[in-house]
Amino acid sequence: MESSNPKRIRIVGLALACALALAACRPASVRPDRVTTARDLPRPQRIAVLDFTVDDGAVKEDSAIGSKVIRAFSGSDQDERQAEIGRKAAAALTADLVDGIRELGLPADRAGREQPLPAGTLVVDGRFVDIDEGNRLKRLMIGFSSGQSSVDTHVVVDMLTDQGRQRLLAFDATAKSAPMPGAAVTMGAGAAAQGAQTVAVAAGTGALKESRSTVESDAGAGASQIVAYLSEFFGRQGWIAPDKVRSPRVASR
């Protein structure tokens, strides 16, 4: 038994090293749909970021069995739960977009959908087409890509002019939870099996808080890619300095 300890320590150490590396690599990318050919557009006086809407049926709650049991006995309303998940994801995305655009050196703030906006305003808007909490138990036990949460958005960017809206960009953004090693790797198959019941209970009792924070983090990762993609467009228009331009991960359609 003692002779296996050094091997176990090396395995756990490697798993933790992988975890640190993977945690910094939350999968996120953009897929271009439409890009204006216009060049040297006037610099916007303001960039208004709207809270993204959520498509009907877009929210998928944590599918872990423990989470389902907790929800069944909680007496909470499914529509209200899913609406809250959507609101939190939208708030996280908006906040990160505003901060990211400001870091590029442009004036940006959150704007209400009913708020009148003057000509010269650049509007960043969109919708969530999918918000999937994944399976927390699988993320804890198996890890890597198993049970990943994900957030998919469709983004549009319009310039408001005296003649109306001018569509400049349309693209999709996708982000998933980081593929962390699970307990089967970090604890070993035997220990993970013995602790599966405990982990399942923990996954259920803490599911709503953890998985909501996970999709909010996914939304933030998506926002980072959105800002990077916008920075390339802003750079081409001469609105920001070249050293402010970032490189997004662009996925093929």
C-alpha cells in the first residue's frame, strides 16, 4: 500500500497541474455571420450595450439527478427558475462587455431597451439562443468535457444614424465551462466510487448556486471573445489604437 503512495501523489499532482492549465482555457469562440464593407466610419459618440434577450426554451437546467430531486421537492416554479438563470447570464454578459469595451478606450455603458438613443450611438445587442447548465455531477466525478455547461449567443452591432439603423456586424459567440479533471482522476477510481454518493448529494444541494455561477462565467468568457472580435472591427475603422486590438478565436461555420 505504501509503495503506491508516490505513484498516487504523482498522478494527483499531474491532475492538479492539468486543472490549473485547463481552468485558464475556458473554450470560447466567435463565428462571423455578417461584416460591413464600409470603412472609415465616424467614431461613435457612445456605445450602448443592451441586456441580451433569451429565446424561448433556451435555458436547460442542471441535468444531474441530485439537482432534479432537489428541484422536485423545492416547490419552485420552473419558468421562474429559468428566467432567473437567463437574467443572471445576461447581466454577467452586459457587465463584461461594458468593461471590455471601455478597456479598449471607447465610451460604453448599459442601456435599457426602451431608452431612446441618439444618432451617433453604436448599439451592441443580441440574444441567448442556448444556456445549458450541463451536469454538475458529471463535471465533478468525470470531468474534462463531460457535463460541460455552455452559453451560445447571437450578436448584432448597429450604428444609429439620422436615416435609421445601419447593421455593421452580426456573429455568434459560444463559450463552455473549462474541461477540469474530475474526481475519478484526482481521487482515483476506487476512492471516487466510494465517495460518489457524497458527491451526488453535494451536487444536488449546491447545484443551483454552482451551476448558475458556471453559466455566468460562460457568459463572461463569451463576452471576452465578443470584445476581441469587436476590437478587430474597431481597429479597422481607426477607432482604437493598434495595440488595443485583440485576437479572437474564430470558428468556421
